[in-house]
Amino acid sequence: MEETKINAQPIDSKIPEGPIAEKWTNYKAHQKLVNPANKRRLDIIVVGTGLAGASAAATLGEMGFNVLNFCIQDSPRRAHSIAAQGGINAAKNYQNDGDSVYRLFYDTVKGGDYRAREANVYRLAEVSNNIIDQCVAQGVPFAREYGGLLANRSFGGAQVSRTFYAKGQTGQQLLLGAYSSLNRMIHAGKVKSYNRYEMHDVVIIDGRARGIIAKNLVTGKLERFAAHAVVIATGGYGNTYFLSTNAMGCNCSAAMACYRHGAYFANPAYVQIHPTCIPVHGDKQSKLTLMSESLRNDGRIWVPKNIEDAKKLQAGQIKGSDIPEEERDYYLERRYPAFGNLVPRDVASRAAKERCDKGFGVNNSSSTSARPSTAWAST
């Protein structure tokens, strides 16, 4: 059989040289800068208006660039970023519990199942504090302590409290903050918004993105737009997967346009795969359902120690409050004493499934039930 040769270009991640903690600091220190007068002569296209796109467009406009911002929805507020409700992490160490940039880096690499590019994760940990400051400046109403400092909550996968939150609406409030800043720049004339436009192709000149071709979803016409640089901020790869937890509006047209011009699918750890999803229970289920976030916060999760008590709970003969404390199995605290209920989500969900498979769940776990057996949560 004749050998097949694949002429693939080597993947260049553009990661700077040097120690991991100094890569991006040294890189930024030696970058060429654009002075304020020249910024006014440069046009930048930003495709997408979620947390990344709206923030990028607003920030670039505030820096002085001329921004063309494209939104596939009728309004940037329709971005799926609102679904990220749990909170946003940063290593500010307000709780004085030993947090640091390195600990955030380490926990994030581990939480990504060691699949992410470590240099990029370290950069993310470095800028995390500035991201919180930017969100506050954009008006995001983060929860605050009595003294005025931003409040933190505990979440799974970490032994420190570093999650900044806005009640149970963090994603929505972050998006509204970015949207407000975007509107401010639109009013100032630094950003021009194109709603109901779908990017179909990217224009490449001398190896660089210099424009896009987009369809006006109202008229159906293809239109051309030129710029000095193009930013693709179109969200996840929702339609790439069959049954998943994704509910992305993204149809991947922008990502596919980049792929057709030679861009590689890179850093897949940043496509958030939830290992806590409840398995499919029928042909009519369109997407998987996430298990409760109560599995990985600082509450307490338990099931009955006695299988007979579990059966009575499932039959509705007794309530959870009828089971005395000494007869409750706080199984995460028993199995993972260093983390307890703050284990990573995949560990928590596997442990919960093991208990439920053994018959200790509090709901009916028969094969015909559309609602799986679950653990009992208490705070």
C-alpha cells in the first residue's frame, strides 16, 4: 500500500519564550505601542457581542480605535453569556486564605483536566484581578461585604474563596455591564453596531485578517467590511456536539470561516465540558441536563446511611428532616476530607452517581423514571 503523506503545517501557539510566570509580562514589556493619534486612524472589526465581544468592542473604542461590532442576534443582550450564573474567579485574596496567582493557575489547569495550554492559563490567572476591576468599572453589581469590599463565595475544585458573584445572576449582570459600556461607546461614535448580521467569511491579505463578509439577516444581502484587524469573539461550538449541555446560539459560521483559511481548533479546554450532566433518558431529549450546583458549593450533601431509610424517602413515607444527624452520610466529606463538598464537579457528580446507583438516592431511580435519583442537599 502506498504511504499517504499529510502536508500539515505545524501548529504555532504564539506562546512567548521564557519561564511560565514571566512569558506574557516580558512579551508585553517589549511590544510596540500605538500612540493615541494613530489609534484614531485604525479600524477594528469585532465579531460577537457576548462577554468577550462586547467587552472587547467597548474597551477598544475607549482606547481610541474605530470599532465595527457585529451581532447575530437582534440585541447584544441576547448572548448566551447570561447562562454563566455561578460567578467569576480572581486571585484577589480578599479572604486572606492563602490565594495567589499560582494557586488559581494550578486549580484551573487541574479543573481543565490538564488539557489547557499552561502558559495561557497562567496569563488568565495574572489578568483575573484586572478583569474584576474592569467589570466593577462597567457597573456590574457584585455582592459586597458590610465594609464595602467585594464578597467571595466558595466553589468546587478550590480550597479558597475566590468566586465573585452577583446573586444568582452573575452572567446576566456581567453581560449588562459590558452592554452598557458598549452602548456608551456607540453613543460616543467610537463603535458602530451591526445587529442581525452573520459572518460568512474572513478576508485574508498577506496572511492577516483584514475584513469580513457578512450576511444582513434582515435583507439577506452579503456585505463586505474592511478593517486593519479582526477579532473573532463568537462563543462556543454549540452545534459541534450532539447531546450536550450547550445551548449556544452560535452556529459556528465564523469559526468555520477561520478554519477554511487554515486556523486550527485550539485550546479545547476553553469549551466548557460539564462532566456533571445527567445521562440521556430517551430519543426525544435534545440536550443533557446539568446536575445541581449544590454538589460543589460550601453547603453539605448527604444521603441516608441506612438503605431502609433511603427506600422510605423514595416512597415518600418520611422526610429528610426525620432522619437524625448521626444517621446521615455526608459522603463527600467522608471520601474527600481535604475538600469535602468543594471537590471538582466531576468528582462530586461521580460520587453522587455511585451513591444513587447503590440505592441511597432520595428519588425513584427506576429505569422508567425521567428524573434520576439524587442526593439530599442541606446547608
